[in-house]
Amino acid sequence: MKAVYFVGAGGIGMSAIARYFIRQGLVVAGYDKTPSKLTEQLQKEGMLIHYEEDVEQIPAECRAPQNTLVIYTPAIPEEHKELQFFRQNGFDIQKRAQVLGTLTKEHKGLCVAGTHGKTTTSTMCAHIMHQSSADCNAFLGGISKNYGTNYILSDDSDYVVIEADEFDRSFHWLRPWMTVITSSDPDHLDIYGTKEAYLESFRHYTTLIQPGGALIIHTGLEMKADVPEGVRTYTYGIDNGDFHAENIKIENGEITFDFISPVENVTGIKLGQPVPINIDNGIGAMAMAQLNGCTAEELRKGMETYGGVDRRFDFALRNEKHVVLSDYAHHPKEIYQSAKSMKQVYHDRHITAIFQPHLYTRTRDFYEDFAEALSQLDEVILCDIYPARELPIPGVTSQLIYDRLAPNVKKSMIHKEDVLDLVRSRDFDVLIILGAGDLDNYVPQIAEIISKS
């Protein structure tokens, strides 16, 4: 193999693999629909990228089937012209998850699966491991603040931390040595069809764990595990499970707790990113790191120096007068936890969310749950639905959520293009930008406007 071509180069998961192959010294090229910070950075690192669906723009180095690997994301439609070209000419074509699956067979895969919490938990675990004597490689679903990338390389560690994505059943390609499962609340029903099918996919995932390894599963999940013989099973949670927290203290913008473990209890854990939901994420991350050799002091240091992930409780402005942050939360349970954490930390302040729903199908399936989760906040401003890979569904708009918000919540609707003008006209106290769409692109400008107000 001399070249690797990515159809959908700018996705967060795809870019981590692209960086891996760039480091191997191969020709790395690809297509993406629109330029972004991520694609611009990949180009600086040596990747050749174009933004038009055009076979003619595929570089000459990527036109030989015998030595070119083509990797695509399930978000790319089958009729995509470049994908069709590669299919018709006998190229080796693999999904992103297939490539990660190969890595988990060749190394000890430490995988994190779940409807939500997997990006933060996997990034936490990767940071703890990488700064410890165990070390690790990592392919992450977000940009780590500690490393400025979603890809971590080790010269000699056999461990590889991977975010195990359930979309399109991608995680069924993996062969984990150990895995954390954070949650199994139904999502992606456009793919799975039913809740039962979604839960079944998680059950099947647990059958793929390698003998001698371990499953670390959150307490209270509806899914059923079905691990092979020789696989250990542990539970975890904030206040119960084999791994859990005790003596939690949330005060003066700091969070500390004791980590209770069947391996070794660790006192005085301090969160480097002091958000209540990160107690839960941190327990899962530390459990997997500890089971793979990290010492008590390495756990303490890793958790205290963890800097967070872009778009996961990502503070853009924080002072006595104003707080602005963005959070990738786009499922009702994620928004519920995000809102709950905000109310715990800023219980005496007015909290406003600007929420951009992600996908028509997800809005159709969960609009009542979205409304219930958002109703914890003082004010909700709803934008139009971000379509991503979907076409509009008649009758499915943000109005479905708007109409069901609690009576005590101040509410309004706005077009994304008018958000900056709104921010200029208001004096926000605590403002959180929610969703997995493109509204996050406005966060730096929002923070600048509010900081000058």
C-alpha cells in the first residue's frame, strides 16, 4: 500500500485515521463536502483534499487499485461519484470502522462505547494512559485539549484507545481487549428502526471482547451483556457499582472525590475539567486505565491535568459577569445531563441555551424528550434543524420542541443567521450553545461580542 484515499475526509473519526497514515509516510488524499478547521489543519499536515465531487480531482497517486486503500464514512451516499469510481475499478474499499477493527486485532484495544459520554470517557482514558508508564495510542472522536489533536501516537505501547461508534453498527468491526459501555439509550433509529434492534447491537458488541479482557458497564443500563468465556465483567457508576465515587465535594469551582475500586481505592481525585457529569465519565476512564496497570498517582495526575475536548463543555468565556460555552450534546439524555450539570455549577445564575437540533429523524423520534430535558434551564432559544445527511420530513421542525417546553421556561425561535444579532442585542449571564450541527462555528464570535458588552 502506497496511498490512502478518504471519501469524507473531514469527519472527526476519519481525520484521526488520516493522521495515522500521514505518520506512516503514505500519500494521503481525499474529498470532503466543505472546508473546515479540521480539513485546513490536515492539509497543513500533508493531506491532499478537494471539495468538489469530481473523479478528475482524485490525485494520480491514488488511481492504482493494487496499492491504494479507499476509506469511506457511512455518511457518504452510495451514489457518490468518487465512491462509484473506486467500486467500478476494483479498489480495496473499507469503512472507517473496518480499519479500526484491524488495529484492535493487532493491538490491545481499549474501546469506549455508548450513546453518550464515549468521546469524553475515551479521551480521559487516553490522557491517563498516555501520561502513565503504560502509555497508549488513541483514535478519538473529538479534539483533545491536552494534545490539540484526535490522534495520539506511542512508539512502543501495545494499547490503543478507540471510540467505538454504534452508528451504522460500526463498532461490530472491533475486537476490544477491554471496553467501557457508558449508556445504551436508543438513538439512530433511522438506522436501527426499533429500540430492540439498537439494544441488540450493544449485546452483540459485548460478544466481541477478547478472552482475558474485560467489560466495564455502567449500572442501570437496559441492554443485556453477553460476554465470551474468560471475560471479566465489572459495573461502574457515580454512587454504585464495582467502581464508584465517594466523598464528592463540589465547591468554589472545584470537584473532588474518592475513587472506590476492587483493584485499589484512590483518594483525592480532582477533576481538571470540573463539570459534574465528568465524575461519571472519569470513573469509567479510571476503571479501564487502572485495570491496565495505571497506578494511584498516575490516575490522580491524569484526572487533574485532563483539559477536556473541543465542544464538550468547552468554555469560550468565563469570568464573574459572563459564561459562554458550547456542548456537543444532541441526544435528549445528553442534554439532560448537560443542563443538570449547568444547574449544579451555576445554580444561582440565569442559564440560557441556544439549541440547534441535529437530524430530522432524531427530532421526530425524541421531540418530547428534548423539550423535557431543555425545560430544566431558565431560557431556551431554538434554531432550525441541522439536516446533516438527511432530507426534510414534512411536519418535523423545531416547533415540535418549542410547543412542549415547560410553561416556566422563557422561549423563542430564531434562524441561525440571526444569532449574532441577537447576542449583540442581549446581555446574557450564562449562555450554552447546544447541538452537533454548525452553530458551534459562531461560538468564538459570540464570546467576543459578550466579552465586550
